[in-house]
Amino acid sequence: MKKGIHPDYHTIKVVMTDGSSYETRSTYGEAGATLSLDIDPLSHPAWTGGPAKVGEKGQVSKFQQKFGSFGLKKA
């Protein structure tokens, strides 16, 4: 590996939206830095099934809503 071209890989603290935290290694910030998350698996609608479900907002569902009355009917 060439020296001096790779970022420093060090330990940081990650704080989740509920206040829990864990330590991991990253190239983010300086050694001992804290990364506070705005969105994580505990709060994102894709994982929680919240009001904006990802499946209900997708392209297929938009197409179904717009053109669902045309074409073949389900038996």
C-alpha cells in the first residue's frame, strides 16, 4: 500500500436517535469524534412501517393507482 494516500482509520462514537450509542471504527472526523444520527433503523419509515411506507410510495403503486382500472381484471 502507498503511504500517505489513505485516510486515518480510527474509533468513533455513534449516537442513535433514541440516545443509545456504540463505538465503531471509521474515517469520519478525528479519533474519538461523535457522530449523531438524524435517521436510523429505529426511526426510518422503511424499517418502522410508519406513515410513509416505502411500498405505498413506489413507482408500481403509483402506476396501479393511476391505471389500475384499465386492462385485465384479477379473477
